[in-house]
Amino acid sequence: MSFESQLSREFLRVVEEAGIAAARTMGQGDRKGSDRVAVEAMRKSMDSLPMRGTVVIGEGERDEAPMLYIGERVGRQGDGDIEVDIAVDPLEGTNLCATGSPGAIAVLAASNHGGLLHAPDCYMEKIIVGPAARGAVHLDASVKENLSAIAKRLNRAVKDLVVIVLDRPRHQQLVEDIRSAGARIRLISDGDLSAGVSAAVRRTNVHAVMGIGGAPEGVLTAAALRCLNGGMEGRLVPFKEGEEERKKFTERLRGMGIADPDRTYSERELAPGPDILFAATGVTDGNLLRGVRFFGHGSRTSSLVMALREHSIRFIDTVRLDGSQDAVVEF
């Protein structure tokens, strides 16, 4: 049985459990509380799986939030269990969940040992595109050059492109450069992982994602792009400025086996594994996935599971009943 066949249903359950737990807190304004229940649900669910899992990159260090920490061992850890590297974000879009805004998801990616970049919870400079523009963009090229290359691959004008950018002060110059080039911009408050996945799916009206976001989201996006044939370039960036912070950052990268802190990674270098699973469940409604819906006798979730070797992309609608004799399914 393949890696993907062994674990796809199990990881679907993991993200469903985390998504349902987080959705119970939607709109309550407690960002860390939402994160905490998603982390707890994901950890509990993963620890029941027949695997020797290791979290190689994840969320939480940057803002001291609840987290599945880097290096944490998950799964039953039995002698005969499969060894798995995991990138994880139990609740991507904590602010979105806390305010009831669209786009929050529970998400993880898994691969063979060494199949996902092992890196700290830092920032990542990235540019993400769909299959048509894969290999045409480069972080060291200008914004105008990259947008022209994307437009050429898509056989359209730059003015027809839509670029998603996180609405952050650090992106002021990037936004000006995109506008100067003639493309349109969709500013988002959070959720650049979901945006990156959307860029690789046709008819979402997203043609690129640019800017600096989280490195865990970057690795998770790369895993999804491997399954969707999309492309990206990413470069790790410390989340604090200053020479001393840069020195600490470089030392930590070297401790994780990354010799060149300025290296530019492609999606295949961020997620090089021969077997890759990507699983996500919507917490609040978004472009690709609906949020969790609760009814009198259960819940309904909308999830996405992708497997690289199987070349499969599954959109899964799951109804869970509470087990009572009076339970009725609602559509």
C-alpha cells in the first residue's frame, strides 16, 4: 500500500477535527483561543495515527501562539509505523476565524522523511503562479518583468492580471510597483496560503501572489503546488530586522542544515518529496472551501485532499451525525 493510500483518509480526519474545533469559536474574537483548540484537536487526532511523524515546520513561534512545535513527534511512533515529515498550520487565518471573516482553514502537508523543507517559523519572500507561468518568474526580477512574463504565458495583457498581496506596511513599495505596471491588486488581511492555492486553479481570477508571508505557509503552498502543477519561488527572511537578529537567524538555519540563508527555493525544493499529501478543511467560507456548518444533530465540512503520486485532487463533503436516534441529515 502506498504512502498516500495509507494516510489520505487519516489526514482528512485530522484537518476535519481541527476545522470543527476552530469553527466552534468563530466570531468570538479570541484569536489565540481559536488557535489553541485547533492545535489541541489536530495533535490528539494525529497521535492516534499509525505513523512516526515529525513536525518539520509549523506556525506559532513568531507570535508566541499555541502550536505544534518544530521537532515535535506525532503519531503512535510504533516500530513498524511509516516515517512522515509534516508541515502544519492547524488554523491558517486565526484573525479570520476570530472575526468570522472568509478564508480560514485547517491545513497540513505530509511527505516522506526529508520531503519538506525543515526550517524555523520565520518569514518567506514569495511569488506564486499557476501552471502556465511556472518557471517564468523569479524573485530577483523586477515586479514589472515578472508580471510581463506571467501575462505572456497566459496570452493576455498585464492590465488583465489580478495579484493578491497581504495588506501589510512592508508591502507599500510592492503595491506601488504592481499598480505602476498596470496590474490589478486584491489586498487581503490574512490567508496567503489559500490565495497561493487559488493561483494554481483556473477560473479563480487569481493570477499571482506576491510579497512576504509566513515560511510555514510557503512550504504548505509548495506542497499544494506540486499536486496542482503550479510554480513558486521562495526565500527565507528573518521576522525581525537588525544585524544581531540576522546573525541569530543564520545560525539557526545552519543548525537545521540550511547553509545558505539567501538561497532561493522553487516549489520542488521546498517540497521535494516523491510522495506528498495535502489536506485542508474550510473553517469559514472561502474561494475553494465552504466553512463548517453546524445543525441540530451534527456538522458538515468541506475539505480538499491532494496526493502527488496518485495525481488525485478530491473535494470532500462530510456530514457527521451525533449518533442519536433522532439525527437527521441536513443539506
